[in-house]
Amino acid sequence: MSNVAPFRRRAAGHPDLLAGRAGGMVVIALASQAGGTGRTMLAAHIAVQAGLTGDGPVGVLDADPKGALFQWWNRRQGKVDAPAFGAHCEAAGLAVTLEGMRVAGARLCVIDTAMGDAAALDPVAALADMVVIPSDAGDMDEAAALGRALSKQTTVAFVFNCRAHSGAEEGNALAAMSAGGGWPAGTVEHARAYAIAMTAGRSVTESDAGSYAAQDIVELWTNLRGILVAG
Ligand SMILES: Nc1ncnc2c1ncn2[C@@H]1O[C@H](COP(=O)(O)OP(=O)(O)OP(=O)(O)O)[C@@H](O)[C@H]1O
Ligand SMILES: [Mg+2]
């Protein structure tokens, strides 16, 4: 973990993410049963965007043995200050590592997980204020089923992530996924900019601010934040 001075900004009409919470840190976990749904990309982008909107200090916690999110965070070291904290741990070490982040001063922690079914992801959901499930048209039913199962533990939000194509029926798809429980949080269109930014240890909101890709991330965080604040 690095030690970076906390940066906090408060704007009118921008209620504190932590308002009404006793724990002192909000935890968001990305989860899906299928591989390659965009968990790592979205974890990184949510973490950066949360920092940009004054919800930091942010931590990223990689609970996937592959370690892609932690590698992305390491590529940022010495270049940018945020997310302030990064860690890579095994599933068994999740609670302890989260507590370490909280004590270090993180106000928000974004967890990336290995793909898994409801049984595997249940312990993560139990530690999270929100689980975000990305999916595209190919695995919507699976995503909906996972959301139904995890919503017994925590708040669930769905993201329609058009990673392989430009989605046509996004609105309907998002509504269908969340029909059984969970929030339709947003759609992220297909854009090569995501992979390019991730390889460079960046987010599109930093490397491509003003692009449609960046706009999708801004809107997604606005929605996720709204769901969290609404409780
Ligand atoms: N909206 C998108 N547009 C274009 N490419 C995307 C989009 N979302 C994700 N990708 C790309 O799809 C690939 C898989 O994304 P990512 O690694 O984030 O998924 P994952 O769910 O973490 O996968 P894994 O199961 O391997 O951990 C990456 O190359 C990523 O850059
Ligand atoms: Mg991943």
C-alpha cells in the first residue's frame, strides 16, 4: 500500500457516500460467473472515477489470483496519486485486507474477484455494500441468476457491458437482467479505448476525457453512487 495524502472534495448536492454508515468505508465488489465480462476494467474505472468525484481516498483490492487489477494499480505508481491504496490477496484474506485498507484511511474500496458462482462469491458479497455484475447479451441469464442469489446478502447492480459489440437493445437487456432483483446501473459501450487505457495503467476518464467511453464511466459512477447513497 502506498501512503498518499487524502484528497476530499465536497460539492453542494453531492451527499457524502459514507453518510449514515458506521463502518467508515464503502466496499464495492465486481463479480460475474462468466470470464471476461469486464470486471477488472470496470473495477479500475470505478475506482478512478470515484476518486475524481471526491469519494477518495480509494483502495483497489484484487482478490483474483490472476492479479490483473493489482498489476494495473502498480503500473500507475509514481505517475498518479490515486487510487491511494492497492492490495492483492487470497479469498481467505479478504476481510483482514479490507480492514487494513479501512485503518489506512480508505473511504471506498473496490474489489475485483475471480469469476465464480453464487456459492464462491457469497463470502465476498457478505463483506460488500454493493456487488456490481457486468454482462453482455451472451451471459445475461447467468448474470441475472447470480444477482438474484447475491441480492440476499447485499445491494446488487447490473452493468450491460458491450465488450464484444455495439449493443442495440441495451435498455431492454439491462431491465431484463435486473427484473429478478438488483438495480440497472448503466451501459458501457464497446470501445477499444478501455483496453488501451488499462494497458497504460490509466482509465479512459484520464487518457480520453470527453470521449463517449469516458462519458459512460462518468454516468455509471453517478448511478452507482446514487444507489449507494440511497441505501
Ligand atoms: N466495453 C468494452 N469495450 C471493449 N473492450 C472491453 C470492454 N470491456 C472490457 N473489454 C475488454 O475485454 C477484455 C476482458 O475484460 P476484463 O479483463 O476487464 O474482464 P474480466 O471479467 O476481468 O476477465 P477475467 O475473467 O479474465 O478476469 C479486456 O481485454 C478488456 O479490455
Ligand atoms: Mg479480471
